[in-house]
Amino acid sequence: MKKYRRLLILLILSALTIFGLLRLGQIDLSPETLSQVNWAWLPVVYLIFYSSVMARGLRWKLILKTMGWPLNYIYVQALHTSGLFISMILPARLGDVGRVVMLKQDHQIPITQSIASIATERALDVFSILVLAIIGALLALPGKIPTEISTLIIGTAILFIIGLIGLLVVPGFEGWLRRPGQIEKIISPLIWSLYQKALNFGFALIHGVRALGKSPAALALAVLQSLYIWFCDSLLIYFVLISLGAVSRLSVCLFVGMVSDLAAAVPITPGALGQFDAVVIGLLTLFGLTVAQGSLTVLLLRFVSLWTFLPVGAIVTYIFGFSRALNLNGQAPAPNKEPTTQSLAELAES
């Protein structure tokens, strides 16, 4: 039982989330309540969700290819799906760590290159969410954007701009930072060696992230893919509301989806349980929906994008052998053989 404790924790958190949403919205999950949902829209919601998952795999494959690592799409998609699954059962996006581990094990891709590909994903994500959030805010709340929301958007934009400036400026200082000068004479050779290794890692990461920018066509395609991925989040809310008979403007769903994604950008709990949910409910009530409608919307969103995705992610993870990164099987390496991978817990502790 111990080896499945992560899954058990997620189940407990999910149960608490469901209980909290039901109490908050005073929802009675009776046949009468469920009959109010137009389930004919559920296939549309699933299609939108899984198309965004596929788009994530295509985008990551493109990023890796521009960095000089042309991998098979099925492998990349399966690994990305497994990463999403791991991030849902572990906090702080540890699924990304799992992807780094697997790329190193299966294709000998340097850790700096793997991290750079994921950092590029994150940069594209932040850019797309910001653009869509601003568009949604201007359309849904013309001239009436709440101070808290505008502060969140502006703060994220400032951090994003600082990061871009860093990518453009820092490489120009590489030669100066590597120049021995007087500092090498007053520090030990060991510290100087560690300093050089840190520089090697840092600049390898920066050059990897900059690789996509050197191909305008690939960059444009990656931006379009990113905009589609995050626009799908808004479409999910839109069609879930339609299934509940609580039709709202697409611009409202765009604003709600993007602000909720910004609030859950750094997930404290597995799957950002509680973070994302509270913001969605709060913003939907801001636009005139009841708490009950908002709570039921979140329940259906979680049903599609979390609870029914977990079996899919688990199956993909095990079929393609990526459970090695998660270390759920609890099997020790055979004698006289090197371990096939390093568990996420061990990697986090190292």
C-alpha cells in the first residue's frame, strides 16, 4: 500500500474538493440535479480537452526538434501525457522532472537541454495566458477590470518581460563572466571549478531556450499552438456552462479561464486542487452566475480534465515504461545492473 500513497493522497484531496464544492454550492448530487445537465455536450468537452493535450505534445516535439533533438511524435506525446499525470498526483509540477529523467535515460539528451525545452514551454505558456487574459479582460470587463486582477496580470507581465530581457542580455556577458581576472587568485581552485560548471549549466540552458527564437517559422507555429492550448481552457468552461443551461459570453469564459490559470500557475497542491477551483467560482459569480452553478461547473471541469484523465495518464505511463520515473512499482534493479532511472523523490533530494 505504501508504494501507492501518492495516488491515495490525490484521491483524498479530490474527495475533500468534491465535498467542499458540494457544501459551498449547496449542491445535491441527486438524480434530479444530474438530470439538469445536458450530457450531450460532454463529448464536445472531451474532444476539446484531449485536442489540447495532443497540441501540447506537438509543441514539445517542435521545441525539441529546433534544439537538435528530432524525436518520434508518439514517444514525445506519451512522455508529455505521463508528465501531466505525474504532475496531477505530485505537487510543484514534478512531472516535468520526470520528463527530464526519461529523456536522459532513453535518448541521452543532456539535462540542460531537457530543462531548456520545458522552460521554453513555460515561457510560451505565460505569454499566451497573458495575451488571452488581456483580450478577455478588455472584452468582458471594458474599463471595469478589478484592481486585484489587473495587478495579477501586470505583475506576471513584468516578470515575463524581465525574463525576456535576461535571455537577450545575459549571453553577452558570458565572456566577461568567464574571464579569470583577480577573483580566481583569491578563491580556491575547487570553488572556481564549481563556478565554471555553474556557468556551463546556466548558459547551456539559456542557449537552449534561445534556439526556438532563431527559427521564426517554428517560433510562430509554437506561439499559435500555445494560444490554442490555453484557449481550449476557456472553451471547456464555455461548453460546460452550455451543458448546465447557464450560457455565458465566450469573452467571459476567456477571462475566467485565463485568470484562473494564472492563479494556478504555481500549483501548491497536486493538480492545483483548490487553487483553480476557488478562482473559477469567484469569477463566475462576479458575472452573475450563482455559487451553485459555479461549483457544478468546476465539478464537471475536474471530472473531464482530472478524474477521468488519471486512468488514461496512468495507462500511458505504465505501457510506455515511464512509471520508472514515478517509482511506483517498488522493484529494485537486478543485481549487477545499473538502475534504469532515478526516482523523482531521489532527484528532488539530490
